[in-house]
Amino acid sequence: MRIIEITTKHFTIDAKIKLYLEKKVQKLIDYIPRHARKSATASAQIVKQNSRGAGQLECAIILNLPSQQLVAKESRDGVLAAIDGAEEKMRGQIRRYKAELIKARDEGGLLGQLKRSLKRK
């Protein structure tokens, strides 16, 4: 299931930015493992912050996966730059998530025991 929810606060986005954000989040969903992709949901929040400086925009991308929730936030001057920064951070988190899954899969079970026994010889 691929639910992409986009919310904004103190800011309105046009159709082009919404399409750009949906495309970026869809690529992230396609990057997660197949078993997690079935039940993954995604949401994106764009918030205009006045406290730090004039025109600071914060983009937060949230992926709800079966075993955990991944959150990436980025603040930049432009909305597209904030989206790109949050997407890059989320890619790193997904990369670590996949590495943990592969490590757990290789260490546990019969296949992991076979691999460890072959490494010893």
C-alpha cells in the first residue's frame, strides 16, 4: 500500500511542487525492501518557519515501515532544496535499514550458519 500524505503549515504549494514531492517520495518507497513496501505509508510535511530567518522552509519526510518509523527533516531557503535535502537524508536512513535487515538475515537461520561455517574453513 502506498499512501502519500502531504501537509503544509503556513505555506501553500502549487501543483508542480506537489508532483515533484510525490515523485521523490515514490522513489524512496521503491527503494525500500519488497516485504516492507507492501505495508509502507509515507507522509511529507512542509512548514514555513519564521523564527530562524526569513523564508526558512522545513521539509519532513516520514516513512512508516513494518518494524520502525524513519523520519528525515531538512531546513533550507527554498522548498525544492528542502525537499532534496530531506530525500537525501531519507536515502541514507533506508540504506542503513536495509543493511540491518541483510545483517540479521545473514547471521540468523540455517543460511547464516552455513555461511559462517564456510568462512571458518
